[in-house]
Amino acid sequence: KGHQTWLHIWFNMPIVIFGLKCGKDEVFIRWLLIERKRYLNLYGDPMEVYYISKGTPEPEVSNLMRNLGAEIITIDHYSELYSNGRY
């Protein structure tokens, strides 16, 4: 069950996140990230979550991402995402 839902994508495909601030309105996304980590640990698969931050991320965000094994990528301007084929 769940193979043809968005949950299959969430738990099995690489994810790129930007704009997460760990506010009270983002608790569900944090929970999904934690559940993804638990699920992937069962199979020994890598997290493959990339958090893109304009400048240094807030400490609570960087702690969460580090604890989950997500890669934190800092940029100076969002235009870097689209120029030079960097990402």
C-alpha cells in the first residue's frame, strides 16, 4: 500500500528543501523528515535530502538537518541555483 501515492515519492526519491525555518506551522514536515530517516535506516539507504539555505541557516534548522544526515548547501543568492548548472 502507498506505492501509488505521494508517500512513495517522499520516502524513496531525493528531496531538495529550501525555506524551512522550523516554525510551529512546519511540524508536519519535520515529522515527515524524521519518519523518512527511520524508514531509510531500516534498509541502510542514504537520506538524500539537500537543504539549501541563503546564508547560514538558523541553528535549529542546521541541527535538525545534521541529525537527519541531510546535506546543507549554503548559497549567497537564489540565482545560484539556476546559473552555471551548479545544481
